[in-house]
Amino acid sequence: QVQLVESGGGLVQAGGSLRLSCTLSGRTLSNYDMGWFRQAPGKERERVAALSRSGTSTYYADSVKGRFTISRDNAKNTAYLQMSSLKPEDTAVYYCAVKDVWSPDYRYWGQGTQVTVSS
């Protein structure tokens, strides 16, 4: 059974930091591109960061550039999203997902972890 499990969400004050983790079971993370997404109430889900299978290509949404860092530890089958200088507008449910390198669509998704940034 393939499963992605996020952790590390919580409540933080504006300007603070959090590190989200995403652990894949049932598959090998190094075989996939991976991404982090978020969805705030009443808004569409948006991709905030992505990292290629090789680790050489990254993507960041303009809203998080310079504040968020995506990384992966293939030995632990785990990916991370380091979030710094958090703002209230970063409040959302954060999801990780993985996709095959040849596909535009993310194949496996986690259940999400809530991040709340207070002003």
C-alpha cells in the first residue's frame, strides 16, 4: 500500500518557522518528482514548491520564494519543506505529493497537515 504521511504542521506566530516532513511508504521516493501544495479556506489548491527526482531542479511559487526551501532525504524516503518568515497568508492545509517524471500529474497524495500563522 502506497502512503504519504505529512507531519510538522501547527500554530506559529508570524515571523516564525516550521519544518514539514513527508514520508513515503510502499514506494521509493528517489523514483519520483515531488511537490508541496497548500489550500487555504475558500481558495484553490496551489503548488508552492517542487523538486525533481534528480534533485537538480526546483520550483517555488512567487509568494514563498526566499522563505521556503524544499529538500529530500532519499535514504529516509522523506521530503521536507522548511518554512521561514511565516506570514498569516501562509495559513493553509499543506499537502505533499509525488509524480512519475514523465507525467504532469501527481500520482500519490498525503492527507495534509494544518499550518496556522497568527498575526
